[in-house]
Amino acid sequence: MDGLRRGRWVLAPEPDGDGALLVPLGADGLPAGAVRREPDLVAAVRSRPEVARWVWRSTAEVYPRLLAAGVRVERCYDMEDAEQLLLGHEGRLGEPRSAAAAWARLHHAPVPPDPPLRAAGPATQDSLFEPVSGATALPFDALLEVYAEQQRRHDQAEYPGRMRLLTAAESAGMLIAAEMHRAGLPWRADVHRELLHGLLGERYAGGGEPRRLAELADEVSAAFGRRVRPDLPADVIRAFAQAGIRIRSTRRWELEELDHPAVAPLVAYKKLYRIWTAHGWSWLADWVRDGRFRPEYLPGGTVSGRWTTNGGGALQIPKVVRQAVVADEGWRLVVADADQMEPRVLAAISRDPGLMEVAGHPDDLYTRLSDRAFSGDRDHAKIALLGAIYGQTSGDGLKNLAALRRRFPRAVAYVDDAAKAGEEGRLVRTWLGRTSPRAAGADEDGEAGIPQDELPVDAGQGQGQEGYVPGYASSDARARGRFTRNFVVQGSAADWALLMLAALRRATAGMRAELVFFQHDEVIVHCPAEEAEAVTAAIRAAGDEAGRIAFGDTPVRFPFTTATVERYSDAK
């Protein structure tokens, strides 16, 4: 019995009530005892602290209830997240990922669609992780069948060990996302209001634009000699056309190239308008409760594995607004950014000896690269390496890429092969096995040719997610190649980040410190001032530990730039 308690247990909440069904699993992944019913799900988990991994349908269904009762688990296996990863690996990304859908496929029955992503906002702040209405209930025996079949499918993966590691890492990410939501990012509403007043001026009755925006709108109109709505791009483009200036968009970089008196107030308006609409008074009222901002993080929200959030703008907090992110009294924010993460990942996955040697030091990678291949020109070295990852193959980028290919042939060949696979419609995978969709591509987006965003996991449901780009799928072979070239690096970096978060979570388990924020290559830990030094050390150790676990024994280092601050805006 003690051996079973230290193993895996399957747990499912009863549809009605607080009870749960659970059963221990043997080494073969099959039930190793009778199914038990316990009247209290929380008590069932709390009374089994030695269980190594809880297996359940969905972390979002179970874990918030446990956290609310003060119960944390060390590891879990999220069946629905595993299903999504396995579908991708099998070239079927986009098919329904629910446990009910997995069971239906197993029995050749009609496959139910996944429920739509629930919109987040003021009405859902206290219940962001409650089960979504419309989800198909599944009997406990059916859950056991789905789990057993998923183990078989893991065994059939190209690299079963890596695929199991990816599934475990993403399940850990689900736990961390729930814990970060519960902890919340410290947020001073009074500081935020003072900031808004200083930037935007007084608010007018009726919800109209605040004073400073109204003033800038008047300046724009005066510059054109007629009334222009600066919040309407079509109106701005038409006004410039009437002034004899043709522009394709109202993006800031394009406007700043123009010689016209409307440019300065228009650029200022756009910047403040974004703050007003995305992080203004309404946002503050909707999203900040009891001194905390609690976004709903969605691990694996894009096909490359990068996280998104369901509303709230958590991954796009402007620097000026970060002044409102203030640690509690006596506490600090440890803000850590992974240094040149994707180039270091490319070194590890390509096994290029020269690039691994360059990435085997914690100091600036681009400087070391420039000393070896670009006569000390750091800018050219950076452009060349990022161009290889993102597919810049024209102008200076082509010349720099040729120099990079001569010095680091295996690294460039790795991304070139991924691009060719995409152009030919073949699947590509991250180092651990996350798989790109067959027809993913990117639209042309400017001179650099670097994709600005990623394809969401479900382009039909993701409009509420940050990072959603309509129409991102493309049949253009070149666009697919650019996407897959980047996918193998960016996706492997996302896999590494999951392992880093899991390692950091383990390292801080005995502290009061809390992970409160994560995006791509940045993590924030909120901790008592006396724990800040230990947290900093834990972050740095977690980066290298994740590198060893993900990529094996390589010389590549994964350093962080860290700052211990009281206010987020002071970190960088």
C-alpha cells in the first residue's frame, strides 16, 4: 500500500457535490485496486501527501478547489493537456482535446466539440477556473481508458521519453498557472489612479475621452484643418491622403517618418489612447481586487507552447503602468529575464560545437559571437543569428547569414531543414516533441520578415486570448517555412521555460516566496526581503537545471539578468 501511495492516483470530482472518485495506478498505468468514493475531494487529497502524481481530467477543474483549501500538490498529469500535445504529435492539432473527445475517438463514436473559451472579465474574476458549462461529463471508467490509451500513444511517439517529459512539464505549467492566479500580481490601485490622472487628465461625465486625449485630438484636427478622429485609422489615412501624403497604416514607425504637424500629437494620442483603453480606469475596476491583479494564464496558448492569457492584458503591461506593480511592505519583487534565450536554445538543439561554445558562458552571447565571426561587430552578429531563427534572407541579412553559415554550419542547417520541411508541408517538432500544425504560416509583415505573433492553438476560438492573430494560417509555402524555421527554436525555448518554472517552483517550495508573473522569458517572484537573495540564486540554478533536463549534457548555459526591486518599473 505504501508503494501505491507514492505512485500515481487518478482522481475525478463527482459531478454533483463535494465528493471524489479515485484509484491508485500500478507501474503499467492500469488500476491497482478498487475505485474508492470519498465524500470530500479536498480531504481525499490532503490525506495522501505522499502521492507522487495526481492524474485528473483537467487541472482547471480540480486544482483551484484544492488551493482555496490550502492544499498544494507536487505533480499532476492533466489528461486534456496531454491530449492536445498528443494530437499535435500525430498531426491532428485542432481536433477536440477534451477527455470526452478522446474517449469518443477511442470507441469510434461521434466526437463532441470542445466548449468555447469562456470570456474573462469582472464577472469571472472570482471563478476563473470553474468548470465551463457545456463540457461533456465522462464516467470514471472512461477516464481510466483515456489515460491508458494516452500512455500507449506516448510509447509510440518519435522519442517517447522526451514526449513524456513534455507532457509532465506542461502539466506542471498548469499547476503554476493556477497558483499564480491565486497569488496574484501585487497591484497598487491608488498608484495606478494617480498615474492615469497624470497621463490622461480628468475624466468627463458619460465615459468620454479624458481631458488630455481630447486636447490631443483637437491638435490633430487643427493640423489637418478639419475634424479628424485619431482613434479611427481609416479617418487618419484619409486625412493624410487629402494632404497629399499616402500611408499604408497608422503604425507609429510609419507615422514618425512623415513631415507633417499632425504626427507629434497623433503619436502621443495613440500611446495614451492605448493606455486608456487597455489599462485605464475601467480595466482597474474590472481586474484589480484586494491589491492583486489575477489574470487567467493559459499555458500552451499558442502552438509553439508560449503562454497567453484569457483577457486582462497581463502580457502587454506598458512600462509606465508597471509603476503600479509594487511589492507588499517588507517584501520585494525579484524580476528575472533569460538572457538571449532563443539563440542559446538553438545552440543546444542543433548541437553545433562552435555555437555551443559561444553559448557556454553567462556573459553576452552576441559579443562573444561577434568576436568569432563578425570582426567584433555585435550588431551584425545579432542580426545574423536572429535572421537565421526568424528567416531574414534579404539585404544585409543574407550577407550576415552567409557569414554565420560558414562559422556555425550545423546551427544554420538545423533551422534551414525546419524551413524546408515547412515549405514541403511536413511536420516539425521541438526538441521535446511539441509539433507544428501542417499548414501553419505567417503573412508578410515588414522588411525584417520576422513574425510578430504566433498562430493560436485554436484559431476558431481564441479571439479572447492575447496573442490571437486572425488569418494567420496560410497556404503559402514560403510563409510556412518561415514559421517552422522559428517554431523549432521558439517552441523548444517554451519547453525549456516550462522546466525552468517547474524547477523554480520546487526550489521555492519551502519559502514564503510566490511566483506571480511569467511571460516568454521573464519571471517575477514576490518574496519577503530576506528571501530575495535565495530566490535570485534559485532562479539562476533553475535555468541551468532546465537546460540539462531538456537538452541533456551540453556546455550551453542559460543565465538570467535579475533585479530585486520594490516596484516593477524599476527593474529595467
